[in-house]
Amino acid sequence: MTELVSTTPGLYPLPDWAKQELSDLKGHQKHDLISGNEGADIVSAYDRAREEVVSEQTDAGLDRVVEGQLRWDDMLAHPLTVHENVETGGIVRYYDNNNFYRDPQVRGELTFSGDVAAELDATADLLGDESLQAVLPGPYSLSDLATDEYYGDEADFLDAVSEFLAGEVDAFPEHETLFLLEPSLVFSPPGEDVDDRVPEAISAVSDATDADVVVHTYWGALDEKVYAHLMDADVDAIGFDFVAGDRDQTLYNINEYGTKDDIALGLVDGQNTLVEDPETVRERVEWTLDQVQSQTFDTAYVTSNTELFYLPENRATEKLAALAAATEDELEVEA
């Protein structure tokens, strides 16, 4: 029997009231974005918004609950853009969509920050149970989104980002699952000089927690070579995008090289306002697992393929309910 676990990769849309309130409090310019030194009124607004999105997840019945990453104005670059040894440069397109982030220019040692741990501490206080899921950018994606002005070597920079993330994870409150988001492995695959370093970098972050670790990839299928290297990472599951890109390539990778004992299935569209019904999501789960010829799974995480901040708040909430309803029962899959 495969246990189905409903979850998301985090990065939720702000509640509508919070968008207006925070717009008034923060302003509208580049220098008004989150820096980690916000005043009490802004902190209070984010605290109330966090409480709301956590309640939405628990009310929907999700098995894993994320903090929501509502403060992450710079999306996956956030852990660096709030760091004391990082300067924010110009505005850069966020992958291949109409969102933008400040270029984090690393100009000093990536020492411990604690920013994300503080968010998770507040979330753990709200939950009071074991359903907390931590979310971070994976080390390759975070280094890919940043500009190195200090370490001077791509491999050394990747190692430094990995060590930084591991230190952050070490400060996290107890959590059930850690999702490391690695869209850059698909969108901007590592070159030959660092591709064999990526699994080591991911493993270093994974080793900092006793929780189950999922490396979630999206915006298409992984190149065969990238996937073969990724299988060397010491993680519990790899996540795949079955909404965007080449599903046949993804299934080829899984069937050719195998995968971990657990799997994450990106089956709900995180960027399309069309809300899938639970029956459709369940059918996608069953179809996808049937295509894996060589193994069955202990756990399948059923999730949106991407972050959810692209959606209006009401549509994101409806997708949470669909994910939860689709995973209410375990799934028996024949080997």
C-alpha cells in the first residue's frame, strides 16, 4: 500500500486584505521589499496573514502544512536577499514568467541568518502537532539565482550556499518533512564543472535534519544526465512535474534509473486558475504510479507542480481542498 500525503511546495499568495494593508505599509519601490528589518506594523500584518494561510491548510485537511513564505518578496532568492552580507542589485526575471526578484549579490561570507527558522517557529506554535513541512530553495537553485561577488568559483559558491542552508535547517523547529525546491535543475541545468557536485550539496542540506527530505523539481523534465546525478543525493524522495514539460522523459528517467522509495507527484497546476476536482487528481495519481514499471512506493506526496503564489487566493485555497480530498485513502498499486 502506498500512503498518499497531500502537501504543496509553499510560497502562497497573500490574502487579499494583506496585499492592500502591506502595500500601504511598505510602499511600492524596490527598496521597500522585505529586508529582514521590518517595523512592528509590518511584522504584525505578516503574522496575521501567516495564521490565516496555516488555518486554510488545516481546514482543507492537508497532511503537511507549510508556513506559506508570504514574506518572500524575492521568491526562492529570499534567504539570500535578507542576509547581512548580501546586497540586492537590479530586478531580474524569475525564471520564464512575469515575476521579478532582486538580484542577491553575495559580497561576504554566508554566515548563519535564522530568518526562515523564525518563520517556522511561529508556524509550529500555531500548529502544535507533527504536520509541519519546512520549505527552502535547494542549494543549486539558490546559487543559480544569485550573483557571487565573494567566493570567486562556481563550485566553491555552491558549497558555500549548501553549508549556509544546512546551518539554517539545523535551527529549524521539529518538522515532519523538508521540501528543497530545485527548479533550476530543469530550467538551467548545471554545467560539467559542477554537475557532479550538486548531489553532494543537496545531501549536505538533507543531512542537517532528521525529517524526510524531498527534492522537488519543476517546469519540465530533468535532463537524463542531471537526473542520474540527482539519484546520488541522500534524500528520501524526488519530486517531478507532471503538469509542464515532457512527461515521457520524466517517466523514462524514473524507469531507466529508478527513483527513491518515496516520490512526490506534481499533478495540480500551480499556475492555472482552473481548479482540478479531487476525482481528476486521484485519477492522475493512479495513472502516474501505474506508469512506473519497476517499483512501488511507501509514500507518494501529492502536490501542485509549482509554488501557488501565481494564483488568486481563492483559487489556491480551492486547490488545497482538491489535493486533500484526493488523498484521503491509501492507494494499492500492483508491482
